[in-house]
Amino acid sequence: MRFKDINDKSDLAINGAPPAFSEALHVGKPNVYNRSGFLSRVEEILDSNWLTNDGPMVQELEQKIADRLNVKHCVAMCNGTTALEVAIRALGLTGEVIVPAWTFVATAHALYWQGITPVFADIDPLTHNLDPASVKKMINPRTSGIIGVHLWGRASPIDELQEIADKYRIKLFFDAAHAFDSVYKGEKIGRFGECEVFSFHATKAFNTMEGGAITTDDDKLAEIIRLMRNFGFSGYDNVIYPGINGKMTEVSAAMGLANLSCFDSIIEHNYNIYNSYRLELFDINGIELLSYKNKESNFHYIVVEVKENCSVSRDVIVSALHAENILARKYFWPGVHNMHPYNKMLDTPRCNLLETDKLSNKIIVLPNGAGVTELDVKLICSVIRMLVNE
């Protein structure tokens, strides 16, 4: 494989050769491990004619997730973004809420849609998670809460953020969209802060096709969340709380139960692929793989940082990979604070997000998941190695 001109982004195809992968190999390809188990449960759903409205599949999934995460309550939702919005409303957040700009835009959108101003704090360049020192700078009388994000499945600085929340008497909860089955100090993510919000979108390590959940140990909060999820109904014709339709369908829960039955195998596969990347990338100058401690994460995200001493830029590498049908991603470029409408909110108090801006121009996320093999990893890394070395 030979590249014509590694500095010309418009001409990165390999000389006359077909792409390395005839079928696109992309970030976020869904994990579907237990097809027969899923189809069997779909037959049960059709036989019962109970398709939604807190059916037996949803209830079983909620209980199994709660047991796995060692948390008292799991409330399944139609998607992670709705779950964020319900959590925000259930906690009574108002005014301003501090979030990282280095996250998926839904974290900020969930606030904006409810008339709350997201205030962006900077990140720690080593962890990619919220920097507590930056969070402290952003607190003012209008601040009602903090949303920590467990980015890449690695826990936020939970203890430090909780200390800040307690000191200023504001609410703290976590966006755990990346972190299903991840661990913090020996405990599963899911029971920290006031509550934690998961996404079970098809691209996640654990998916229900489309879906999400809120987990908490707070009985009263769980009761409010369950009311809000179903229009505020408490029994037939008895509305006691303002709510929305946030319910998960039975088919989505069936997919979740099928995937949950083999989730340990999914994590094992992710871990093996991560180690393959680690071995293949370690000797490529200027390319650094984000590290995970053993058993702290679900290993779903293969995150590469392109250092200053690399011979080519991040964007050139991404373009070259795309030319080979390897659909790597520039997460979360250019940072939520640089996206509309947040880049126009001049009255929003913001610190100088130096670390976020630096990182946004360095990160590549490479393919992982059930559809990626160790041979795929070798081919992906050979493209990067050849590009960087030439």
C-alpha cells in the first residue's frame, strides 16, 4: 500500500488499489450477540400482545440491570436523551448547570430544551473528564447542578465533584452513556450522585436497539421518575404529576435481555480487541492509545491521541482511513461549546477551555465491537503505520 501525497487531504486513496475493507468497518457498529434469544423473546411478546406500557420484558430488564449494577432502582426509558431530560426535571434543576464541553451534544441539549443554561467547564487532559478546579470557577448563585460525564467508560472524578456539590449545596448526577458495567473504586457505575443516566443506543457496548435508563438508590426520586416516564399516571385515570411518554418498548427490552445474557462475552471481546490495538500501535511514533485499568471499563472505545510529534495530522489520518473504508471518528470535535447554539450564547459564563480545544484536534476513535476481529486491527493499524512512517 502506497499513498500518493500524505499532505493532500483530497487525494489519499491508495494507488489503484481497492479499499482495505469492501464492507465499511465503522465505529459504533451494533453488538448483536444472541440473535436466537432475541427472536425467542419477540415471539413471546407477539403471543402476549403486550407491546409497551411497562410490560414484563421491561420489568425483567430493569430488575436484572439493577441487580448487575447493585443499585436499588433502574427505570428503563425510550432513549438516553429523554432519560437525561427526565433526570434534570426530576431533580428540579434551574438556572445554570455545569457540564463538560467534551461530550456528546445531547448532554447540553437536554438542559437547553428545558430553558437551563449549560455552562461549560474544562477537562483534565489525562483523564478527558471534568476538571474539578475548572468546575469550581464556574459556580455562581444561579448554579443549580453539575452533570459529570464518565467519558469512554472511565469514571469522572466522582468524589471530588460530590465534595463540590455538597459544599455549594447543588445537585450532582452523572451522564453514564459510555459507562455501562464500568467500575469506580470497586463499585459499578450506577449508584453515584443523585442518579446516573445510561444510553442503550445501538452504538453502545450494551444496547436495546434504542433506549436508556436512570438508576438511583433514592426511593423518592425513583418514584418521581417513574411517574414522569408515563405522563404522571398513578394507576388508571389518576394523574398526579406532570410527565411525558418516556417508556421503553417490549421489543427494545427483549434486545436488552438478549444482549445482557452474553454481556460478559461482549466485554471480553472488547478487551481482546483493545489489547490487539495496544500491541499494534505502541511503536508508531506520535500515536498514543488511551489506556484503561483492568476491569475498570467496558473497553468499548478505542481512543487514539495524535501527538504533536506525529508526522501527519489527525485529520489526514482520518481521511486516509476513510479512503480504506475504515470509518474512524473525530469524537467530539469541535467541542459542544463550539457548536450551535452554544457558540452564540455570548452571555454564558465560560472559562477558557484550553484543554478541551487542544484535545478536540487530536482524538480519533477507531472501530471496535463484535464485528471487529484481530485481523481487522492489524489492517487498520498497518494503514496508520504506513501513513505516519511515509
